[in-house]
Amino acid sequence: MALLAGCALPGGPSAGATHPPLLALAPAALGCTVGVQQRLTVQRPGQPAQQLEALLEVDGQAVRLAFFVMGQGMGTMAWDGLQWDTQLSRHWPAQLTPEQVLSDLQLAFWPTPVVQQAVAAMGAPWQLESSATGRRLLRDGKEYVRVQFVESSAVEIVYPQGPFTLRVESPGGPQLCATAQEPV
């Protein structure tokens, strides 16, 4: 579970870090129905990379995630746009909330206009910069989170102030809807 513990927001509450309001977009905002298996790799400086598998399903009604480490179920999460249904292993790190998992997922994979609208609704000091190679969530003009689209099947989520990089390998890379089964 050290792998997942490394994914928590940098700084933690005791560090005095200011965290953005978390994204909690409607499942239908993705714009497609998709079911994919993803490989998540956490890389911390000076340590070997650690991996887990995630199954992601999104349809018009819900975002569903299931996590596995070496074949062992670590938890499931479901978000219907209003409330959470979570079943987490006792080994799941308390500092890694389902809300943060969803927010990072949506920052990386939901359509740019939808994410941009949600960030604009957060108000100052938050803003989103987007390009063909990724996205940056800024606070007062300083980079808070960077999403890099790498290769055709991977996305990296980097917290510059944090001690890790999360790589998500997924069919279609940043374009989840490229593997879509049908429109929502």
C-alpha cells in the first residue's frame, strides 16, 4: 500500500498547502461510455517504481473504479455525480481519498472544455492551461498540477511540489473516448 500512499496530495494538512477545490464532474461529461484496464505506476525519486492495476468504467450514470495490487483487490469506488459508494480494503491509505482519485482522473481525461469550465467555476486564484501535450492547473500563476500526454497510450500526473509522478497507461492514452463503446 506504500504505492497508493505516495499518491496523496503533496504537503498534507500539516504542511499548510492550499489545495484546489476538487473536480467532481458528472460521469456523462466524459461524453462516451468506456471500460478500460489501466496500469498505474508511481515513481518517487531514488526509489523503484511501483505498479497497480485499475479497471475504469464510465457511462452516463457513474464512474466506477476497481484497484488491484498483485491480483489482490484493494478497493472499489463509484461516483454517480452526486454521491460516493466506496468499498476500500483496510490497507487503503487514509490520506488518499476517493475524491482526490476522481479529481486527478477527471483533470487528466475529461474533455478540456468541461474541465476548463469547472476550474473557472472555482474562481480566482485557479486557472487551467491546456495544450496538445497536456494541461496545467495553476494557482496564482504557479503550477500546482501538471498532466503530460506522453506516448500514445500514457498520461503522467505530476505534482511539482510533491514527491512523485503518477503514470497512467491506458488504451487511447489521454483520449479515453477513442476506445469508447458508444456515445452517452
